[in-house]
Amino acid sequence: MSHFGRSGPPDITDTYSLLVLNITFRTSADDLFPLFDKYGKVVDIFIPRDRRTGDSRGFAFVRYKYADEAQKAVDRLDGRVVDGREITVQFAKYGPNAEKIQKGRIIEPVPRSRNRSRSRSPRRRYRDDHYRDRDHRRRSRSRSGERYERERDRGKDRYSCRRSRSHNASPDYSKGRGRGRYDDERQSSSRSFDSPSSQRSLSPHKVSPARGESPNRRSHDGRSPTPRNASSLGRPATHTRSPRNSDVDE
DNA sequence: GTTGAGCGTT
């Protein structure tokens, strides 16, 4: 992307990464290249950008081939005014995959049980907050596949149970869960095509009826708001299922 | 069109 012509991360094991902070949001790798290349052999320059908007995040990574050159660049370019703003050049502490880095060089691959060292970056920017608010919740819950699998298993159990009694609520629930999982860019991308489609198929002016109908039907089936209704619906009142019903109702 | 502590992509 923001490289010189490569697609992925080159051989960073033998390179020294420099972190350039406080740069303008308009500064690109091409602008930093001549500055850093003057003090040494720059292998690659990468500027993290927003995947949605594509704007720079305000910092860049410059990889040198030799440590002495990187050190010199830090000493010479640190505090240099670029594009009307004073930049901060320092050695990177973490690698692309949260590897431990010493003097900009990766000294350790990446611990498979300690990759949360980057928790120190809260990312409290107004943009992230804005997007987070729109997405309701972020998908940074990727702690382990274990929990995810268990949760999914639980949903399947409910799915089967619900399907036995009524099959009209199952697709609705499944769809809702699938969408709510990770709608980071998919929703944004799909919404463009989904919006007109929904308007033509369901409602010419609103999509509310589609969702308003779901809870209405579920309420009729006695899904969760009224557990007692479930017993009278298809399953006789059995105190043995009571505790389980409560759990399922959650 | 905005913002400003920080640690990164195929």
C-alpha cells in the first residue's frame, strides 16, 4: 500500500524500524523517504492508514538497513520540522505482530501467550469513538477461539431447541446474530446495496416494518419476554425444565 | 473540511 512497490512486509528481521510520530496527516511515505534516505539506506517506509477512510494516522514507520544509519536518522531527524510540524523520530518498540523490538530490531518472534502487550494503546481518538459508537461494539474481542466456539455452540443449541417448537423465529435470530458479529466494513459495504434492495422489496420509504415485525411475531410465539407462555405453547409445565428455560431465556 | 497520543501492512 504505502510502500515503494511491494505489497507485504519485506524482510523486517534484518532491518531497523523507526517510529516517526507527530507528522501531519497529509505527509506520505514519499515525503519522508528523501528525508530519511539522506541519512542511510531506507528499506521501506510504511504509514498506517485508516482502512475505511484511508487517511494517515499521523505516524509512520521507517525501516533502515543498518542500525548506525537508523540511529543517525533519529539523531538528525528527531525534532525536524516537516510540513510545518515537528516530527518525533525514535526506535520502534513493537513489531507488526507485536514482536519485541530492541533498538528497532526484532529480537523475538512473538510470544504466543503474551501478545496483549499492546494494550497500552487505548486508541481514544474522536474518529474511533465515532465509528465505535456507530458500530455499537467493536470486534476486538478476539481473545480466543474457545469462547467464540462455546458461544456459537450455545446459540446452536438454542437454535435446535427453538426450531423444534417454531421454525419461524430461527432464521430471524440467526440473521441477527450473524450481522451483529462483525459489521465493521461489511455492513458499510453491504449497506450500499442492501439499502435500495430493502426499499424495493419490503418498504418504499422505511425498513422499520421489517424489524418491527420480527419482535411482534416472537412475542406471539412467546420467545423470551414471557417464559410462561412457552410452556403453554408447546411444552407442558415441567419444573425440571424451569431452570434450563431460564438459562435459555438469557 | 475536523483531530494529535501513539507502535505497523500482504
